[in-house]
Amino acid sequence: LPDPWLGRRRFRYYERLLALRRERIAPFIPGAQSLGAEAIAKAAKAAGARAFVLVSGVGSDPGSSNPYIASKARGEQATLAAFPEASILRPSVVFGPEDEFFNRFADLARFFPVLPAFAGGGAKLQPVYVGDVALAAAKAIDGTLKPGVTYDLGGPEVMTLREAMETALRYADRRRAIAPLPYGLSRLMARATEIASDVSLGLFPAMLT
């Protein structure tokens, strides 16, 4: 990705590009969310693409203490610097077939009698359907949406994390207790599972990370 000439050769036949970033590869590639997005945007511009769409994430903030969130924002900035007409999409939690949010809670319920609600379970979410995100991307690519603008994407319903977990359990037809975890313990558990995933080179069960 950092090689713009490689990108130019790969993308020279495309007039419009859609850049997606997978969360799981980011921890293994320093700066993937910023350098990768920048490299592709530069390659697209050099190849003469007329539209470019970057799918980022809600809450991107270059000043965030969270490296992941900050790198998303740097990726957006680098993309717009290289391709000023680019459209930036910031979806909230995305759900749909085989999603890694609601399905994760349903999977956990297969093995555990109690599910942990991180940070107390009170965090507010506005899940958006993957089909709606795809439609927004298509409209950005075909020029229906105004270029050079950042769009926040969310669904019609606002819910807490606990309510999202309850929804997942209801559709999975499973009854499980939900235990709110304090913020400090939640961070400790999250860090422990991240380390386990890194040490095992991704072999640690994805549902637990």
C-alpha cells in the first residue's frame, strides 16, 4: 500500500474507487489506517479517478487518546489532502448477516451463562444496516452525494450497549444474564484479550476479542 506506483498500476483502469479498512489487520500494520488510506487516495488521484470514497468510522478524532480512533482520523485527513473531492463515510456500528457485533453476543451466549456488558453497558449506539452503508457508498461514487464532504451514518434507533445485547439474545432465542462491568475492569479485560490475540497471531477466538 505505501507504494503509489504499485497503486497506480493496480487502479489505473478504475474511475471511481471505494476504500475499506478491516479492523483486524490494522494492529499488525503500523499506520495502516492512515498510510494505507493515503497511498490508495494518491494512487487514485494519479490514475485520474473521478470519485473516491473512504469508509471510516463514527467518532474519528485526531486528538483521541485511543490510537485506533486517532489513526482513523489521520487517515481521513490524509485522504482529503491527496484527494480533496473524496467522500468520507463514518458509519456507526454496522449490522447485517455475519456482522461482528450482534452475532458476537449471540456466539458468546452459546458458551457462557453470563455476558459481560463493558463499561456498565450504558454506552449509546446507533446501529446502521450494512445495506444502507452500501447504498450511501454507491451514491457517493455515482456523484449523487456532494463530494468532499464527511457523512456520519446511523440507523433510526438509538440504544445502549445493554439493549443491543438484549436484542441479539432475543433474536438468537437465548436467555442469558448480563453483568455490567466497571470501566476499569472492562479496559483490563479488553487489553488482556488483545494481547492474547497478538501473541497467538490471531488464533485466539475472535469472539472474545
